Amino acid sequence: MILLTVGTQLPFDRFVEIVDRHAPRLPDRIFAQIGRGSYVPANMDWKPFIGPIEFEERIRTCSLIISHAGIGTIVMAQKHAKPMILFPRRAALDEHRNDHQLATVQALGDRQGIRTAMTEDELVAQMAGPHSLPVLGPDLPGRDRLRRTVSDLVRDVLQAPGSGQ
């Protein structure tokens, strides 16, 4: 199973719609956590929200995570050594209040097990590619560096002007 998640704070209909349109061509079925969006998927199983226990179980059992660039999902994917494709929300498209998710993919996009997509074409190409990526697992070298990078990134974003914090 492939897990699509948009997080819990904001809708991300553009993302859900792209994945839904291409879902029939993917090798695995998709379960999508679609949040508060108005787009209703036709080609994948979905729920607006799932609780933390179900979310972690879905991550534990999935073959690939396709996600907005949310730190919580990134950390959970790393904990369970799952490959992921990150597709950041864009402030210019009114998908978020600032572009901190762009900063996230720029900071983490070269990490083992993480691929990024900035456009629909890139996302489709990444979804069509191999789903088994080498991943830094919870007990492999690099884990602490990744945690430090994520922690530093979160701190910098929260301290940035216009962050709302």
C-alpha cells in the first residue's frame, strides 16, 4: 500500500487531485489522508483524518509515503525506515502562509530515502519510479544528523518573520 498524507492543518486539494488522477497507473493501491479539502478522490481509499495510532500503523505497513513536506510525517517515515516523496505546499498558490515547506524539501531532499517533487510532472515521474529506496533506518548512521537537521529547520522556520509563531 502507498500512503498519501496531507497533514491535519490545511487542505491540499491540488496534491490529492494529482495523485488521484494517476493512482490507477501505480503498482499498489493508495490510502489517502486528505484533510479538510473539498476534492473527493475517485481512485483511492481515503479518510479526511486518521488518529495517531492508525497513522503510525499505516506508515509501518506501507511501501511508500507520498506526503506534503510536514516534519511529523518525515520523522515518522524515518522512524519506520520508509521511503517517501515530498511535495511541498506553496504559499504563492495559497496552500500555506509561507514557504517553509520549500525550505524543508531543500534541506532534506538529498537525504537517503527521500525524493522531492516541485511540479506535477516531477511528482508523476517520482510516483512512477521505483518505490524501494534505500532508507536511513532508526538505527543506522545518519539518524542523529537527520534529527538535528529537522530540529534546526523547525527552529529556523518558527523564528522566521511571518511564521505566525
